[in-house]
Amino acid sequence: MLTQKTEKQLRGFGLNSYEVKIWTALLSRGVSTAGELSDIANVPRSRSYDVLESLEKKGFVIMKLGKPIKYIAVPPKEVVERVKKNVETNAKEEIKKLSDLKNTELVDELSTLHTQGVELVEPADLSGSLRGRHNLYNHLELTIRNAEESVTLMTTSQGFLRKVEGFKPTFERLKKRGVKIRIAAPITKEALPALKELQGIAEVKNTDTKARFCIVDGKEIIFMVLDDNEVHPTYDVGIWVNTPFFASALENLFELAWKNMKPATEVIKR
């Protein structure tokens, strides 16, 4: 008998309910016929042959030659490796499809529709709330990736480490395009490896101010309303606003503070 948790995990292998029952029944026997497995797993006999055929195609079982037809269970560790390879292969194929899709007429047509639609949107409507750090960082990366002139970030010490880990490739591409990247955060010795990774890519300075926001091109702002030390990532909240008026004002205030901040490398050397 399988627990619901185990059955749910096995479905993550790409199996349906009947396949999970038949395969685990076969694991308990090693070698068995379709009829025997049907009785053990409580799966209708009319379905057991189809299920075993499907499991064979997926690499979970091997059909033994001879009569009556019997099936041999593939060792679980081998199955995990096969599932892993299949997932990797499928992922590569899907990524290739999406990459090829970028340069098609379909995307051009959809982009035109979006451009026309945005022109009809009131500036006040170009805003939104972002719930959960995963969604927050996805939108943050999207906004940063489209920067043309500047990216200004103020974050926490842990936020700095997360952004270097997640956004470094994006920062590198922006640097090659001539985008100015500035990051202000409370710098600790723990941040030294991350600082080295950003050397020549972004300018980093130390600040004791606790704030979490990003300004892109003096037009868009994403600011986080909660302290990341006190909130679970699932409940993190951010606000995105496309507002050149407020963004440029906030960037001017940041500029004044930036002049009094010390370079992160000087702080680390202490």
C-alpha cells in the first residue's frame, strides 16, 4: 500500500495512477504476469496490458520472452536516471522551440499587438503588485533586462547576494550594451566573493540605509515593501510602477546619497 505522498511523488515521474500501482506491484514481485499484477494492484485486467505497455515504453519495465508473458521491474535507481535523461531531453527540445519562436512572424505580430495596446493604456494603469519572491525576481529581471541607460539598485546584504547569484549574466549583457549599473547595500565580509564576481560589471557601494528598490532608466520603479529578514520568501511583496516623474525624483535623491557612500571594496578591507 502506498501513502498519498509516495504516490504523488511517483506521479512526478510522469506516471498516472494505474501506472504507479502496477509498477510498485511489480517491484514487490520482481517478475510477474499482467494478471497477477492486476490482482495485486487492484487494477482492471482490461487495463493492465495497456498500462504495462506504457511502462515498457517509458523504461520502467522489461517484457520477458516466453509464455505466459511476464514482466521484469527495472531497478528504481536506474529508473530515476532514465526519467532524469528524459526530462533533460524534453527540456532541451522545449527550450529550442521557444528560442526558435523568438524570430518568427508570430512573435512579431504579438509584439505589434502589445505595442499598440500599451499606447492605449493610461500611465496610471502601468503598475502592479508582485507577490512571492519568485514572481518578484522574475519581473525584476525582466525590467532590468530591458534597461537602455541605467539600473539603480538598493538592497539588503542578503538581497545583494541573491541578486548577484541570479542576475549576474543579465548584468554582464547590460554592461556590454553600455548600461550603467549601481548597487547600494550593507556590505559584509560574506559578500566578498559576490563583489569579485561584479568587478568591472557594476559599481557597488556600502550603505547602512535599509531599503529595497530598483530604478530602471529613470522611468520604472520596483520597490519591495517588506524587510526580507522578517518575511518568508513566499509572502514577500513588491510594487512595480512605470512612472518617469517619481522614478527620476527618487533617482535624484539616490544620487545625493550615493556621493556620500563608500566603495564596497574599501569597507571590506577594514
